[in-house]
Amino acid sequence: MNTESFPDAIVRARALALHFDDGETQALDGVDIAIRAGEFVAVVGPSGCGKSSLLNIIGTLEAPTTGEVFFRAQPYGGIRDPSLFRRQHIGFIFQSFNLIPTLNALDNVVVATIGVPGAGSDQVARARELLEKLGLRDRMAHFPNKMSGGERQRVAIARALINTPDLILADEPTGSLDSANSAAVLTLLTDIQKERGLTLIMATHDPSVSARADRIIHMRDGKIALPQDPAP
């Protein structure tokens, strides 16, 4: 793929490789991608194809063995504090929700603002506003074990949005939900993505989810399986 055909890319990756077991296992093998600002891109492929590894590297949760990622032309290698970079620019949504079991819904959202410069004193009000928007007005004081899967995933979406990120990375966000909750969560997420002009990269194996994307990137065996053309 010619990543230079995306001059307005918010995320660009070149020749990404990720090896384990002294190089015997290749999670990623020469991946080139470019994602435009404001796009909803679905990354699809069978389990073990490298979808989660790709998202982890884009999210600075993991470093590639070789290759480089750029965020608005800034190389990740020049980021001094990856944790702060994540909090300021990237929101994560996981299949397993990753909520803190000892915190209620409201506090699970507010905790994501800790250590973020300029978070201000209104983070509780912002968290309440997000949870209300996501239909959780009456569930803010509930702990994760007292909430349904769909409710927990909506809390996770609020947590991902609280720091007004540029980029949302969602790894199988509907994989643990039934079909009704899956459709509801996906609609909420895509509506917010469009409303705020966010860039959304979602790993999924569900065709009904990828059908909602602006563009689909197919992966197999750690590589891009099909040529990726720029979105129209």
C-alpha cells in the first residue's frame, strides 16, 4: 500500500513487524497502513491474524520489533511519555470492558482523567454528561458486577471519550455482547464518532460491524491481505 496517497492521515504505519519467541512467531509482518482523520476503519480477519497487535502498537501499548508509527507526522519514537500521550490523544475500548471492579460507573470514567494536564475540576460533571448521553443516568452509582454487559461497555465508551481524544481504538468492542446490545453499542459509538469527528479504528470479526465502517482493512497471518485503496 502506498501510504503517501493519504496526505491527511492522522495515523501512518510503515513496515511494522512484531516478533515473539526470538523471531519464531510473527504477530505482524511488514504492515503499512494510513488512516485519515475522521474515518471509521474496521480491521478484520480471523483470530490470531494480528488485529489486536496492530491496535496495541498504534495505541503505544506495545512497541514494534521493527517499523515506525506516526501520529500527525510525529514519530512514536520521539514520544517521551507514552502514558501521557495515550491519555491525551487516544481512547481505548476493549472486548472485556477493563473496568475497575471496586469503582462505580461514574468513578470508572473519572479515573481516566487522573494525571492529564488541563483536565480541570469539571471532570465529574463531564463524566456525568457522557454517562447520561449513553443512557446511564440511573446507573452511575452501580458497580460493574451489578451492570449488564451492554451497560459496562457504555461505561467503557464514556471512559474512552472523557479526555476528548483524537483517536478511538476499539478491540472487538461488541464481542462479549448479545446481538441486541451489540447493535445498540455500535450505533452509540458510531453516532458519537460522527458527531465529534473522531477517528475510529475497530478490530472485529463480525461482518455486521465492519459493514458500518467507511473502509475495511483485511488482515491474515500478520499481513494486510488485500490492497488498501484510499477512501473516496
